[in-house]
Amino acid sequence: MSGYEGADEVNCDEALAEIYLLLDHECSPEHEQLLRKHIDDCPPCLEEYGIDDQLKQLLARKCGGDHAPDELKSKLQASIRKTVADRGGVSVEHTEIHTDLKPE
């Protein structure tokens, strides 16, 4: 998937590993800009971003009022850290899970 013109500052593995950070607005503004440029210039990553965005919206609509147990939150945070590290070669120092999603 890498090698698309204009998508050279961020590779596909990094972009895909950080899609949820982007969707949740948990990136720095500078890194968000780089990720968005890559996604806009890379059709496979753009498609994945669209799928993940729709999934997030669906979950917000169907589960917006439910609160996840603390144990599940901890497991998700650990899984996110591991996935980001494995796919993007970066580490995540801190993650937060917010459950105050508003249904659309």
C-alpha cells in the first residue's frame, strides 16, 4: 500500500495503526495533518479510514449510553498500545477511553 504519490512522510502501516488516534482527535495537530495528507493521497488507507469512521459512528449510536467496565477499558488500552507499537513502530505513553459519546 505504500508508495502512493504524496504519501511519503507517513507510511501505510503507521497511518493504519493510528487511524483511531486520528478519529478520536488524540494526535498532535502536526501529526494529524501528516496522517490526513497520507490518507487523502492513499486510496487503500482512505478506504480503511472510511470503514473505521463508520464503525465508530455505529458503535456510538448503538452503545452510546452504555459504560464499559474498568477491566475492559484496561484491556482495550493495553491492546491499543500493543497494536500501535507493533504496526507503527511507535509507543503510546498514555491513552484514555471516553464513553461520553453522543448518539447521532
